[in-house]
Amino acid sequence: MTDSELRELMLESAEKARRALFDEYCAYVYAVAALKMKGCAAREDIEECVSDVFAEFYRVCSSNSRYDGDLRGLIGTIARRRATDYFRRLSSKSGRTVPVDDAGVELHSPDDIAENAERSELSQILLRCVSELGEPDTTIITQQYYYGRTVRQLAPLLGMTEAAVRKRSIRAREKLKKMLTERGVDEI
């Protein structure tokens, strides 16, 4: 559904528009929240964040009914900011921060630093390529390989059949491999 179709639906029925917006962007918002809160949030925390993102999005859209910008960009910005807030709150509650002057800090050899930098650069290239796949391929790859979800779990989340998710996954991996090869990455 395009932004203009969603705006027309908003004029017809606010409830139908909200449902359509949720259906359209739920997987995207979930992926953004899960990625931002990786390692510190339970599934319930991520789902709560997704709910808060949509509540904020609906509030912004209702207070600014003449908003004519990119809806995906707006909801993506809200999702990133809200997930970052959740991450900070959850990290501070769990006491996962460590002072710099802690006695347990290890110094790494220059070889480790170079290896870590190279691994970090490869990770950034991979993430950029995955995000360039477009939806729903980005969500499929992220959910399968980052969160370990199966095709059976993804199908209802994306509103697709299992066969369609499986086929999209195969095509997305082939496309990703080609994109990485074009950027000079042979092994990850």
C-alpha cells in the first residue's frame, strides 16, 4: 500500500487507516526495535516498544493531520528513537555498564584491534547490503539469520505463505551474495 493510498484511507476511516498502517509497517518496526535492543531486551520488551512506536506515530499523525512527508521515514525515525530509549532504560536497570577504571579491563594486542576493525567493517558492509535488499527481504534475512526464526514463524508475521517466504529467502540470499561480491567481500 502506498503512502497516498494510506492517506486516502485516513480520510475515510481513522480505524481502518491505523489497521492498514500497522499491517504495513509492523514487521519493519519490529526489526528496527529488535536490532536496536539486541542483547538487553526480552521479546515482551520489544513488543512493548513496537506498541509505543505505533502509539507515538498515531499521535503525531493525528496532531499533524496535514503531514505529507514519507510515512516510512517518519515511522522509522520514531522506531529508532523509541528503541534507543528502551535500550538505555533497560541497560541502566540491568547494571550492564562498566566503569572505565574497572580493574577487569584488558588491553588487547594491536593484532586483535586490527582483526576487530576488519570484522567490524565487514559487519557494516553486510548490514548495509541487507538493508538495501528492500522489504520484505530485509526482514526475512534479519529474522532468519539474526534472530533464528524459521520460515514457519515468519510466514504469519509477514502475511505470506511459507512457500513464498522460503522462495523470497532464497532469492534474497542470492541477491545478497551478488551485492557482497560486487563490494569485494568473498567470505564473511
